[in-house]
Amino acid sequence: ELIRIKDIANVRRGYTEPPATMMRYDGQPALGISVSNVAGTNAVTLGENLQKRLAEIEASLPVGIEIHKISWQSDLVTESINAFMINLIEAVVIVMGVLWIAMGFRVASIVGICGLVFTIIISFLFMYLWKIDLQRMSLGALIVAMGMMVDNAIVVVDGIMIRVNRGMDRAKAAVEAANEPAWPLLGATLIAVMAFYPIYASEESAGEYCASLFQVVAIALLLSWVLCVTITPLMCIWLLPKPDKSKSSDDSDPYGGKMYAAFRDLLKRAIRFRWPVVAGLCMLLVLSGFAFKYIDSTFFPDSARLQVMIDYWAPEGTRIQTVSEDMRAIENKLLNDPKVESVSTILGQGPPRFYLPVDPEKPYQSYGQLIVNVKSFAELNELIPEINIWMAENVPQALTIVRRYGLGPSESWKVEARISGPSIADETKLRELGEKGVAIFKAEPAALMSRTNWRQQTKKVVIDYNQHRARWSGVSRKDIGHATKRAYDGSVVGQYREKDKLYPILVRHTDDQRKEFAGAIGMLQVQPATSIETVPLAQVASSTDVEWEDPIIWRFNRRRTITVEANPFDGMPASALRDSVLANFQTLRKEFPLEYRLDWGGEYESSRDAQQSLIPGIVPALMIAALLVVGLFNAFRPPLIIALVIPFAMIGVAIGLLVTGQPLGFLALLGVMSLGGMMVKNGIVLLDQVNIEKASGKNDYQAVIDAAVSRLRPVLLAAGTTVLGVIPLLQDVFWVAMAVTIMFGLAFGTVLTMVVVPVLYAILFRLRNEP
């Protein structure tokens, strides 16, 4: 007798059930396509070519099928580069304006052309040869280095001007002014470059992200030195006017102005009262150390990207179809908001990695993410608190997280407490400790939400295999597995070929039977491998129960680990939330069994690891800097003076961060490191001038005073151009903390260089006060 499949089964064509992933765009079914450029390809060019090709394809698509952009990197890169080029031009104009006001048009032109224009143009050439792309970090590095670029040229030009005004021949003045400070300037430039080396040597993701900062600064500063001792003197010979011999003589004093007289008087008083000055600075340093307790700390700032992520976590075990339906309410809410431009929904896992700092979430049937494009940054700031409040009231069945995109390596959960035990640690005990940790966060007002990464327990059907009865029936455990898989998930029994495609043929019970699977599992027919007869499952099983299990068990360093995860309210630093719960977790730590431990992850760990990763680079950088300074002076006291001055710059840093409200993050830390390099450079130039004055026959006291006075204008101009030159970076959320650190730190550091360095020199060399 012929039996057709249609007589015993319903045959249909369909997608895999349940689907592994799903996607919607503005509520409509969608397919996501992610395209990445190969190494060395220009992302902007790729975007333009893709745009042209998509326009051709879209014209041939069926009606109703549309192409939309979720994230288009070429547009973002173009916008970012254009904004930074504007910032770069603004910085150049500011620096040129400062030089023009302070030194006059001709001199400012010399310094600007040699120290800025030529240096920047040639730097672009070397960046091309070194394969350094134009991006946020490389362009920002040029702005950061801009003030230091002109520093070398200012020292040389100022020396030439002084000599020319005294009546010296321009050619001789140019040669002498360029040759005399050449090696000290080279040593100081190398030290300034090495201040950025630790970030290049870092093996953490932050080091990879910021590596071009060191590369570009090194190129620009070394080029500025080469140009200042070659091209700058030639341009001075050509452009500086001839000295007016009726007003110039060898006896004229170029430092006789009121500003120099006031500074000379201040310096003499500071040296006379050297110990009170040092004591006062030490007190300010201690106070600034206490002030850092009131400064927020963070890793990398949030991006100004006009996108926001919303993570949706249904209870573990929730079907993806249920998650899909529940998320439609959030989609409709967002699509009806005039601030929202588009909403993309990805279910079952995170989206393709279209933004480097964000790691896509791993596959979870209970997970979904919405990518919301907003029309303006102001509207984004309004939307986040609004949607948080709405979801708390209207989506109680799930954990929802609204996240901004970070500008550097960022974490999904800002604060993490890892509770770990041995590799065979009791799962129940770990979960109990994890829930107590969650309770600590929930009791903290600063915590927006919290959970454990083990998620919720789920139910499973447990069949107690009766070996004695199963052997009489010839049923093995494998036979039971085949029967249960066929009944619920379905078993693949063949393949169907359609042209060049193969589709699996799946056999399973009807939908009604599958819905009743758990309750009627005892009646499931099991066929032994060696027989054509079937037996009910209840005949070969002692019992069939439903039990709870941990579907997710995480390990960290091969130890069973449950992580308590939490996020602070939007705008609150993660460090503040961690500090607020630290004492409670230390109390919970006392309940841990032997061999259990508590470690902190999240942003705290990332920031700590990034900072520690600087140490391998800091050690050689400090050694090279120390050798250069000792080699320049052939003594130990001058390097000691410079080393003692640098810590006092933290007074200015603390003031700046407190006044502006900026956090002490990774970029601010880089600002502190670069600040140290700038101060060492200024200190070297000043102390080298002291030796020059002493070599001319002056006593130690007079040499210190005259050296400080003669270096006042170059140091002030270098500091002024650096401080004012980074003003355009205040507009960028990524660079603002670093800009604030450099501006306030260097402004205060300039005072330290011009006053405290002579004071410490007087102390270490035991100079007598002026009679």
C-alpha cells in the first residue's frame, strides 16, 4: 500500500524555528548588511563608492524594499575630520595671534612659518610615510603639540632679536643664537617626546587606541627642532630689519622694561624668602592632594555620537518570539517621539561590530537591542532620562539599559564585582553571594540597575532513566534523546535540493503536541535502535520531573565566578557608584568561604589596567629623560631641581579639574604626562642659560637672576601659545579633560619654572642673598 507523507504529516516550507536572530528597522522586518574596509583602505572613499553602488541597486529593487543607513562611518569620519581641521586652523590662528601681539608681525611670521606651517606640512608627509591615518587622535596630537612646536623657534628667534638689538651682525647673531641652545633644545625636545612614549608602549586597548598620539607628537617636535636650527636662522637673516645703530649699542639693556623690573624684584624676594616659599608650595600640594578626592574619575568620556543603545534583557529562558513582541512597545514609543530619526531592533544577539569601542553582545534568545538615531545632541540628552522613566513604568517584565556610545574602550556595565571560588565551587553558594551583592546595589540610590551575569535560573525536564527496565525493552539513553529531540525540536532526516541550494528536511510533532510536550512526555513513543516496535517513555523511566538549573555558569581565570553588574544614573561617574558600595562589599567579603575572593571589574579594572600598562613605557622614558638631563648638565643637582618642581604642577591640575568639573580620566592622565615633559623642557632651557651666564663671569646669584629674566619672554610665549592653542579642544568631549589639564597645569607650571626653579637652585647651591 502506498502511503504519502501528506497522509500522516503537514508539509510546509518555513524558516528555522525558533529563529536564532531577528531584525527590524522602524518596525519593519529587515536584513542587516555590514561592510568593512580592508586594511589600508580609506573609509571615506569606501563609503562614497558604496553609496554609488547602493543607488544603482536600489533602482532595481521591488516596490516596498528600501535601503536605510543605520551607521555610515564615512559620513562620521568626514564630519569628524572636517571639525578637527577647523579646530586645527583655529589653533594656528590663535597661536599666530599671540605671537603677533607679543613679538610683532615680522617675528611672528618667522616663528609661525617655521614653527607651525612648515612643521605641520612636513608632519603630514611623514604621517603618510608612517601610514598614520587622519583621525581624532592624530589630528588632536598636532593641536596638543602646537605650543611645543613653536617653543624651539621662539627661543632661537628671541636670541637673535636680542643680539641684533644690541648691534650684532644679523648673520653672526643667527649662527650664535641657533648654535648656543641647539643641544639643550634637542635634549629638551626628546624629553618632551618621551613623555608620550608610555601610551605607545602600552599593550592594552587604550594604548592601541592612543598610539598615534606619541607618533605624531614625536614627528612634529623633532621636525620643529630641525627647522629651528636650520631654516629659522636663515629666515631671520632675511626678514629681520637691520638694527638701528642710533638706538642700539652694546651697552643697551633689552631687559630694562617695567615687566622685567617687576619680575626681577619678585624673583629676588622669592630667593630671599626661599624656605617660606617652598613651605607654602608644599602646603598647597598637600591641599591639592585632598582636592583630588572631590574630582570624579572615569576611563574614557562618552561620545557625542547621535546614537544611543537600549539593551533589553527578558528573564532567561524567554522565547525570542516573546522578546520580539514585547520590544514592539518600545519601538512604537520611540518612533512616535519627534526627537528620534530611526530605530533599529536586533534580537537574539548584538549587532555586527560597526563601532570599535563597543563589543557586540553574545547570542541570547532573551536579549534584544535597539539602536536609536537622534536628530541632535541636545535632544539625545533629553531622550535618555525620558526613555528611562518610561521603560521603568511600562516595561516591568525586563531589564532595560540605555547606553551612550563611548569615545574609547568602554564597558556595557560600568561597575562589576566578581565573586569567585574554586573550579568546583558550589553554584548555590555563589548565586547566594551574588544576590546579596545585587541587594547592596539596589539599596544604593546612585545605582540605576544591577544584576548578576548568571542571569535567572531556568526550568528543565529531567528524565530519570531506569536502566533495568530499559534493558528489557532494548532502549538506550541515545534512543530517548532521539525521541525527545524529534518530538520537540525536530530531527533532520534528509535534504531538499532547489537549484544550487540545499534545505534540511525536519521531522517533528505538530504544534499542539509540542505545546503539551512537558505534560504528556510519559506517553512519548521511543523506538529502540534494534526494533521496529515502540514503547512509551514512562515504561523505561522511573520518573519525569521539572527542575531548576543554572543555564549560564561563568569562569574567570578557570575559577567559577559570578559577577555582580551595575550601572550608575546617566551622567554619574562609575567611580562614585563603586566608592559608595565599597564598604558594604567589604562587609559581605567576611561571609565568603575559604578560597573565595572578591575582585572589581568594569571601568575600574579597565582604567587600572590601562594605567598599569603605562608602567613598562614610563620606566624607559624616565631613564632616557634622566640620562639626557644629567648628560646635558654633567651634574646631578640640576636634574634634581627639575624633578622637585614637576610635582607642584599638580596644584594647577587640581584647580583646573575642580573649576571646570572635568573628571580625572585616562586622557587627563596623558595630559599630566605631557605637562611633565613641557616643564622639563622649560627647566632645561632655564638652567642651561644659568650656566651660560656663569660662563660669562657672573657670580652664581646674578647668573640665576639674569638667566630667569632673559628666559622670561620665551617661556611665557611658549606657555601662552600652548595654553591658548588648546582652546579649540575644549569643544571636543574627548579632548576637553586633557586640554583643561594642560591649560591650568602649564599656566601654574610656568610660574613654577620661572620662580621656583631659581628658588630651588638657590637652596641646593646654597646661594647667598643679594647684599
